[in-house]
Amino acid sequence: MEGCRFAAVLILTLCMLASGAVAAKPKSRPSYCNLPADSGSGTKSEKRIYYNSARKQCLRFTYHGEGGNANNFLHTFDCQHTCLYTG
């Protein structure tokens, strides 16, 4: 009898998860996503991506290779996954 009760609870839980009845807590946006684009210093000219919190978009900027801040991504996907599709 105890085994049947466990199986019923397990099946009910799986059904709720599959239907979306139990929502996962959304991941919060890191605070560095609110920082402005920072080209840094140096002599390089590298295309990078930053999250523009006012426009809610990942945009290109030129990074000079040194310094800057953490709002600096190599790929648009990384910016979107970290800053746009969170919080």
C-alpha cells in the first residue's frame, strides 16, 4: 500500500512539472549587466557585446583589450543568456 501511495505522489509530481504547474524560480540578472559599455585601455580594436539596460538589448562596442568592466561578452548569445533572458 505504501508503495502505491509513493508511486501516485511521484506520478502527480511529474505531471505537475510537465504541465508547468510548478515554475522554477527565474535566475536574477547580475548587477554588472547594468554597467555602461567600457572600452577599456590598450591599443587593440576588438568587437565585443555589452548589455544596454536602458534599451534592453545586447549591442556591439569596441574594446581596446585591457581594463573595462564585466559587461563585456565575446558573443551575443552569452550576453542574451546572462542579461536579457534573466530577471
